[in-house]
Amino acid sequence: MFVKVIDLSALPPETMAGVEAEGRKILLSNLGGEVYAVDGVCTHEESLLSQGFKVEDRVVCQLHLSQFDLRTGEVYNPPATEPLRRYNVKIEEGSIFIEI
Ligand code: FES
């Protein structure tokens, strides 16, 4: 089931945004015009990744600096060891939808 989250205009290229859908926290990112969605909470502890830092195609957790790939959710360095879940995204009529 695809769920509408925000307007595409609210996510300019090279930015990220935290949203909620069906009770889940999701991190959206726009990388060169392509939109990606991964879980919005770090897999190490309860830290919101939307409060972290975007470095190229990665998000850096603000708490202990683990890095995750914004496209795939892959984790690059400890202390987190588990990847983030990735969500399918579609754009329709100027809005971003993610598959829950
Ligand atoms: S809470 Fe994210 S690295 Fe520790």
C-alpha cells in the first residue's frame, strides 16, 4: 500500500526530511532529483536520523556517528551494525508516496 507523505516541492534536491507514515518514522532524501526512503530511526539507539547530517549520499547519525546509505539503508560503520529498512517510493501529481 502506497501512502502519501509530503509534496515533492518540500524536498528540494540534496536535502532530507523526516516524515511519519502509518505510525512509522521515515527518512526521505532527494539525491540528484531521485527520491529515496529509509527508516527514520537509527538501528543502534533511538536517535532520529532527520536530526543527523547529510554527507553526499549518506546520513550520519548525530548521536554516535554511524553512517547509512540513503539509497539502500546499508550501514557503513559501527556502533550500528544493522541496515535501515528501505521503502519503495513513487511520485504522483507532485506528491511523494512510500510503500508501507
Ligand atoms: S544512536 Fe545512531 S549511532 Fe548510536
